[in-house]
Amino acid sequence: MSVTYDDIVNAQKIQDNVIRKTSLTFSDTFTQLTGSTVYLKNEFEQKTGSFKLRGAYYKIKTLSEEERKNGVVAASAGNHAQGVAFASMIEKINCTIVMPKNASPAKVAATRGYGATVILEGKNYDESWVEAQNIAMKTGATIVHAFDDPQIIAAQGVIGLEIIEQLPDVDEIYVPIGGGGLAAGVLTAVKDKNPNVKIIGVESKSFPSMKNSLDSGKIETIGGGFTIADGISVRTPGKHTFEIIKDKIDEIVLVDDEEIIKTMFLLMERSKSVVEPAGAAGLAYLVSKKPSPGKKVVPILCGGNIDMYLLGQIVAKGLATMGRMVKIFILLKDKPGALKEVVDELALLSANIVEVVHDRLSSNVRAGTTGVTLSLETEDQKHMDKLIQHLKEKNIDFKVLT
């Protein structure tokens, strides 16, 4: 089953007051950082915090009366689960979501909060998907696939229609790719309207399943590594999505976690936007590689659902990556005033002490000495380098931890 431009237009008509037309905002910060003219498509503003609601709502809205009686079932560890649960609540039909046993408790709670029956089954998405299929066979429930469904693809493609309407002279669109539903929909919408718009898919270096599949000419299943961008950590692309992307995509590029972390940090600090790792992937490629100087570009920030514990790590690691935070270990004589001498040197260079930890018991701390770990806030990488050089010149015994 193919997906056409008309299918996407029809999906746009069936949005009611549920689906939001998300904003497209010019970013002076990212324009300066990348050399491109950057407009952010803020899909994290969507209800449930992700573009996934678009496809879930359209699929459920178009079910027959018989299908509605049997309800729906889906497998997901995050955004799709919440989208299907919310859409089912709006349409007042039964909904079962199968989630991996290691799914985030916050995401499980959010899914249940929308009224879904949540079943924790399997160690990963693939095992949860098998259980969802079993439930569908036993109950007659309709499966709402996360990406490989023509109606899902059509509804995600409405984002492409919105971008063309909001910025008719866009040159390039950067789309995160996991299973490929978002990219397939945007490609179908935009290429039909203006084939000159370049569309670049962005995958995690740990999960390049679509790129590998395009390179080999057939669908490939990859082993996969680790990435914080769980929203695009898909081992096998969809059949429908693969065919569309194979025919229409201009390029697929890869980003790593460090590039994503830096971009998430910048989004929070400069744009006051909390965007999840997968949602920041497209912008991360622009920031790190600066591939399109002078072009009008739109990275789709496709989701904003992030675990609060991970968010704290992102802030800390983002500060370190930007040269704004450094942690050092100093070995001092265990006597009054020893630490003050170091603190005075730090004060000369206006380094702010964020945390101090004393250690007299570890095996690497000799008797008569104390180990002190200092977390220091600096202005930027240049300031940090100057600080480290100053400590070396003062013959202070230290090592940089992060």
C-alpha cells in the first residue's frame, strides 16, 4: 500500500481540535552557530509531547464501528504508547499497551494516566511487539503500529504540509529517523509540493538501520549498540517506510550521543526548550557539522519527553562538554589552611566552586593527606584551559576527572 499526497491532505482534515499545528520559529542562536538560517519545527509542543499523537489519532479516528468495539493494542516504550493511549481516551475505546519490563516508570505512569491497560512484557521492544500481536490475535483488537502503517505515515506527513505553509522557500528539512514513519510522511508531502527541497534523514550512529538498508538495497536488521536517543533506536526499518524513503530521500546522516547532548543543552539554555534526545538529532547534526551555510533549514524537533534523571545528567554533561564545568581531584597535606591556599588560587581566576568532597579513606590517599574533589564552574573552554594551566604553574598536585 502506497501513501500519496492526497492521503496526507485527507489526514490533515481529520485533526479536529486534538492535533495542534505546531510553531515554526526562527532561531538566532542556532543560525549563528551553524551558518544556516535555522527555523525550528517545534513538534514537542504537540499534546503528549511528541509527533506520535498525529498518527495514532488518525489511525484510531478512522476505525470502523466493529474495530472500535474490539479496541486497539500497541507495543511501545515511550511516545507512541502515550499517543495511542491519549487518542483512545479521546475516542472512548479500549486500549492495551505492551511495554518492555525495563520501560521508564514515568512513561508507564503517563500511559496509564491516559486510561490504557499497560502490560509489561519482554526485555525490549521486539519482545513486547510479539506479545502485542498475540493479544491482537486473541481479542481481535486492531494493532496500531508505531511507524509501518500507511495511515500512520500519512498523518505524520502533515508536518511536512505545515512546514511548506509556514516557510514556502525552505531549502532543507532535517528529519530524525527510527522506523521511518515521520521521514516517509514528510518526504511524501514535501517532495510532491516542491521536489527541490532537500530532505535529510538523521539516525543515531548506534542504530543506522535505515542507512544500512538503503546502502544494501534491502531491509537490514542491525545488532544495535547504546544511545540515549531511544526514540530512534530501531533495529529494523518498516517495509512501507523503507520503500518510500528509498525512492525519495536525499541523504541519511549520523550523529552520536555527545553531539546530541550538546544540542539538548543549548536548546535548554538558549531557546528555553526541553527536547528529548531523538528530537534533537537533526539539529545536532547541523550544530556539529554545519553542512548548509546560507541555506534556510528546518530541523524537526519531534519530541520533548525525557526522563528527569536523564535530564539532570544532560545538564551536567552539557556543562562539561561546553567547557563550563570541570571536576578536579587534588591531593593535599592534611593540615589547616591547605585547602584555603588552593581556593585562593581559584578565586584569582574567578572560578566558582560548586561542590567540595573530602576523602581520607580511599587507597590512593596516603596517611597524612586528604583527597579533595572540586567541581568548578567556568565561563567557557578558554577560561577552563587558563585555570588548569594556572594550577600547573603553581605546582598544585591535581588531576582532571571530567
